[in-house]
Amino acid sequence: MPVTLDQFLADGAAEPGLAQLIGAVADACAEISALVRRGAAGEVLGALESENVQGEVQKKLDVISNDILLEACAKAPALAGMASEEMDTVHPVRPVTDEARYLLLFDPLDGSSNIDVNVSIGTIFSVLPVSAEAPRDVTEADFLQPGRNQAAAGYVVYGPQTTLVMTFGRGVTAFTLDPETDQWLQVIGAVSIPRETKEFAINASNMRHWAPPVRRYIDDCLAGETGARGKNFNMRWVASMVADVHRIVMRGGVFLYPWDAREPNRAGKLRLMYEANPMAMVIEQAGGAAYDGFGPTLDAKPASLHQRVSVMLGSAAEVERLQRLHEEALQPA
Ligand code: AHM
Ligand code: MG
């Protein structure tokens, strides 16, 4: 019999407060999964009139998923506060104490453009520690920690199967939700991303806006076996980060959503704290690498909750190559 998530957490994968919090995240995601699967029958598809803090039109399922996570996770006694792509400011749960010593960040429903067309979407989550000398409410400043501090991180992909992939900083484990029993069953004990790959994921419609190192990297991949790389590459782009990263976690590859010149003052499209950081922790813990154009993603010091970042992550050899190309571009001619 495969190990269940409950057994895995009870067997010391994490300290009890953190284990209970992750259990609550998993319960919420099982509930979201059931709604995703009902689709139009559950009246959860379509857009709302509201926009989130990033100026994006909210889908019904974005808001429903956010509410499910807020309600389920607030019950975990170790949680002091939450923040989400769908909320402007932080959401205090209870005062920070020795017991309430974690913060949870999430993108409740990533890949929103795919919700209504029945393509894989997901939830991304990140857990950070917090402490206080005397009980007090959480502030945004408590959340602004580098991803390296994460106590846990992961994602759930709502695809042909619903799969939870997560780490407590000691490797990566994957669980699949059995729809017959509603149990998460362990399917991979130690996920490992191959160092080498022949597959990349990028939205190539933005090619004309890319910075020279990114263009050079993709040009070399496209040149195939007669070019600098000496091998042919394949390309995949789902446009749900969770689905694109999950493919890389399962079989290798590299994912890029880099800075581009469409909005030169914006670091990138994706958000550091609840998209890039948790994915970077999963990827590093599985043997891959994550780079933001300046250094490892996990070392970036956030300045604000919804900060954007350039994202390049996946198989280590490809991310190292991207880093070399960025560093060479900075050398004086
Ligand atoms: P979302 O969090 O609003 O869904 O936006 C993030 C998504 C990522 O999942 C995906 O990688 C990217 O946006 C796709 O962007 P594009 O439509 O430019 O290809
Ligand atoms: Mg997202």
C-alpha cells in the first residue's frame, strides 16, 4: 500500500505545527480539485467584474480558491498570517506567538487563462517562519524574506490527475489524490530532475522583446544539432506555470519567463513570493537550479509582497548556461 500524506506527515516529515498546516493546505487543494473537475456543472467558470491588485481580471475560480485556502488554513494553530496573489495586503490570522510561527503565501489558482478551456491549472504555496518577542499581529514586513528561508513549499497541479509536489527542505515528494478515497497517496519518494535536457518552455511570441542573453540561449536551442548546442531541442508551453514546471520536475527541461522590453521597468511577469520562490525551492531540492538574471532566485531579498521577477529554472546545466550568458553580456566589450 502506498504511504498516504497523513502517514507521511505523522511520521516526522515536519514538526507537528508545520505538518498540520501542510495538511490544511492539502485539504483545501482537494476541495479546489473537486470544483475544478465539476467545471461548468459547479457554476465555477467565467470571469468576475473585479480586478486583483495586479490589475488582472479575476476569474470566479481564482476568488473561490482563495476563499477555500483562507478558511481551511486559518484552522492550523501554527499559522499567524497569509498573503495571496488575489489579496492586496496581508491577511492576519492570529497574533504571532511561539506557537503561531508560520506565514503562508499562495497563488490560489495559477494559470487563470486556462481555467475556462479545460487545460491544467494549479495552486502554488510557500511557508515562511515568523517570530516575535511579544504577541503582535503580522505585518507585510514579516513576509519580505528571501525564499531561502522557506520552511516548506510546493504546488498542486489540477491535470488529468491532481498531484501535490512539496518539500520541507530535505528533498521533494509527490502525492496523487485518489478520487475514490479522497486520500493523497505518495507516488514519488525522492524527485530528481535530470541535469541535462533537450526541452525548453518559453512564450516565444515575446521573442522580439527578449534581452540578448535570452535570445542567444533560445537561438542556440533552435539551431539544433548543427548549431552551438550540437543537439535538437523540443519546445512546450502550457501557459500554466504549475503545469510547465511539473513537466520539468517529472522529466527535466527549462522554464523561462524572463524580463522583457514590453514593460522595461517591470522585472518580469511572474511574482517572486508566491510563484518563483516556492517553485525555485522545489526545483533546487530536486537537484535543479533557479536564476533570476542576477543570482539564485532564492537569495533575492523582496521589497514588496507582489514584486515581480525574471524566472529561469529547471535542469541545472541549462540554468548554468543561462547564467553564463547573462554574466558574459555584462562584461565590457
Ligand atoms: P496567473 O497567476 O494570473 O495565472 O498568471 C501567471 C501565468 C503563469 O502560470 C504562466 O506561466 C504565465 O502566466 C503565462 O503567461 P502568458 O499568457 O504570457 O504566456
Ligand atoms: Mg500565477
